[in-house]
Amino acid sequence: MPSFDTVLEPDMVEIRNGVDNAAKEVSTRFDFKGTGAKLELKDKEKEILLHGDSDFQLEQLQAVLLDKLTKRKVPITYLDMSAKPEKMGGDKLKQSYKIKAGIESDLGKKIVAAIKNGKLKVQASIQGDTVRVTGKNRDDLQVAITLLKKEFADTPLSYNNFRD
């Protein structure tokens, strides 16, 4: 039976390049000279750390980072920017952005519900951090992909492992 997997996978190479470009710009900008402002990517923990001396400086670092990521065509929705800045010591602040990877259970349930409500001739099942969609023919699966792209336009879903 034909099937495909719906996943949420960021391109870590492009994210790393975007963070490196942002860090390079921060090191050369005049308004960041002599400050503790820096950006770093923790690959294993899948998070980006911003270090600054004030809230304003963290906002400037965020603007530089988001600019570099959008130029590299990385959707900003991969970043979970809900965490509050942490006080380090003295007047230093640290902000961390988690990089979302894998479909969470809530989003998986919404995807399955959207496919069921679409009354398509396909079945969707949650398998770990992916949603597998199976159907009798390819055309039904392509209609399901189109439906998901329309329903979840703000979420950068990707579709892989397409099998006949």
C-alpha cells in the first residue's frame, strides 16, 4: 500500500550556517564592540543561545539571527522563542531558543483529525514523532499532502519516505 511520512525536521546545516553568519556579523558590528554579546549553537541539545548585556542587546541579537536565518530560507517557526531571558551574573543575560524537531503529540492529533475530517480515502497514524499516512493509490496521498499544506500553512511540515 502506498504511504508517506509527515515530519517536522529542520535543516540543521542551514541553521548552523545562519547562526555562524549572525555570530560573524555580531563580532564585526560597532555597536557590539567591547560587550559580551555572542551567539552560539548547541547542536546536541538543539538550541541557540544568545548572550548579551541588556534586554535591548538581546533584541538586537535576535533581529540579526532572524535576519540571517530568513536569508538562508529557514522557517522561523522551527524556533521555540517562548523562554524568558535568564540573569547570569551582574548585568549579563542569556536567552535560549529551542529548535523544534519531530511532531509533538498535540500536532500529531491535529494532523490525524484534519485527514479524517477531510473525508479522504487514506488513514493516518501517529508513529513516534512522525505521522504515517497510507492509502490505496498515489492520487489519494497527493490529495492528503495538499490538504495538509493548506491546513497547516504556518507549520513547516515535510513529507518524506513516499512509497508505492
